[in-house]
Amino acid sequence: MHRHAMIFYCCICASFALHLLPCVKCSSIELKPASDNSIKHHDSQKTFYIAVHGILLWVSMGFLMPVGILVIRMASAQEFHRTTLKVFFYLHAIAQVLSVLLATAGAVISIRSFENSFNNCHQRLGLGLYGAIYVQILTGFRRPRRGRKSRSVWYLFHWIMGTAISFVGVFNTYTGLKAYHSKTSKSTSLWTALFTAQVLVMAFFYLFQDKWDYMKKQGVILGNEPITTSSVQIITQGGNDKDSSTTEPCRKSNSLGTYFSRSNALNKLFQLT
């Protein structure tokens, strides 16, 4: 009797186990789509962070930093009232501070959300730019007082540093668009075209600033302005000196030489800041 009871219990347990097998199989099948959904959600979230990082650095390095340079060049290239010069100076400072803040936000996203192995050009340039912009902002706030000899050295360093950051920042924006395409397989042709158009407009405005005075002197913009002439002394072979005025259009030197040769404009800018 005891033997039959044991057999009966074994049969019941076996049938119960066989009954549970399909349920276990079904539960494993149901867990697989959940895992796929989790992976897709993680990928979409990472893509979103990459896009936000790119937009922040685009606005910071690719827009605000060059705009700040163009603004301060306008103040130094033209004769403005003291109040107007102050406005240009503060616009330059605000643009650079906002650029650093946005770049910092982009760096935080990069540290928290990306794998920073620094094995590619984009990440290495980005790391160098992060350090350079902080050095630049510190030198901007620690400028020497007007009248000191170190003021000219400070200005030269600040100018070279800012120009280099802008050029490298624009280049790294292109490498970032390329990295976004390789990570997500999404087309970046539209964004590349828009950024290229923006860079071309800024480059045109940069060159136009150098030619503005020349165009005015040539009468292109203000037709009532006379053309500057220079008096030249001509010595003949016979030894007789004759003074004659020859109309020679004034020549335009390069932008950097013109800028440093204008001591009045440079001194006014130093006195202002």
C-alpha cells in the first residue's frame, strides 16, 4: 500500500512539472522583447545626449566665440563714442562668458553619458579646447591695468588665443558632425550645409570689416568724400627740384598691421578696458 502511494505521488509531481514547462517557456519568450525595448530605449537616450552635446558646442565654439571676436573688431576698427565702445566691450564679454558656460554644460554631458577613451581626433581636440577656453576667460578677467607695459603683451596673447580657439572650434564642429553620423548612421548633410553657410557669412563679415574704410575712401559708400592724395618730390636729372602733387590712391595694408599702426584706436581701447 505504501509502495502504491509513493508511485501515485510521483505521478502527480511529474504531471505537475510537465504542466509548468510551457509556462516557463512562455515567460522566457515574453522577457526577450522587454530586453530589446530596454536596449532601444538606451540607444535613443544616448542619441539624444549626443545631439544636445553637439548643439551646445555648436552654439558655444561655432557661433558665440566668433561673434565675440567680430564685435570687438568693430570697436577697434572704427572711431566710436566712449559709450558705444563700452557697449561693444560688454557685448564681447557676454558672448565669451556664455560660450564658456555652454561649453561647460556640453562637457558635463560628455563625461556623464559618453565613453571618453580619447582615441579619436574629435575627443582630443575637444579636451584641448576645454582647457583653452578656461585659460582664455581667466586671462580676460585678469588683464593688466591701462598704462602698464604688460598690457600689450596681454592683448597679443589674448588675441592669438581667441583666434586659435575659434578656428579649432569650427574645425571640431565638423569632426563632431562626422562622429554623429558614424555613431547613429543618420545623415548630417543638412546640418553640415547650414554650419558651412554660417561660417561663410562670418568670414565675409570679417573680411568686410577690413575693407570698410577703403570702400569709403574710394567713394563707393560715401560719394562726397575726397580721395586722399600724397605729395611726392620729383628730382630731375639736371638737379632742379620740382614739387608736384600726384594723385595716388592711399594703399591699404593688411588688417593686423593696420590695427597695430592705429595707436589712437588701440590706446582708446586699452583705456576703456
